[in-house]
Amino acid sequence: MVTVTADDVRKLARGEHGEVLAVIDGAIHLVPRDQVNGGVVLYTRETLISETGVELTEMEAETLAAGLTAKAAGL
């Protein structure tokens, strides 16, 4: 089972433009969108910033991580 952590979400928030959280080979990776090759994008930095901003509370990061873990389980 793939697990997205609050730390993964925080890294995405601090990441570079164009980065995404993706499932690649059964694991979560923070990569530029064009390097997802064969993987599945779970969440983009642009979506994260538009929904929550760069500064995340611990609760927001935990909640988002739980939701992304559930999304990944459905893949």
C-alpha cells in the first residue's frame, strides 16, 4: 500500500513550479511533471498552492496526506 505523508505534502508546497506528487513503481515521489513516465500524478504543486497556499498548517498537511493516500489506494 502506498502512503502519502504530511511531510510529502510539505515538500510539495516548498517545491519548484511544475513538481508533482506521483506514484511511480509503487512508491510516492516528488518529481517534475515531465518525469512521471509510467506513473500516476496524485497532486500538483499548482493545485496545492491554489487550494491552501504555501504555508500549510499541520492539520491541513495531515488531512491532505490522508486524502491522497486514499486516492492512491484506488489506483
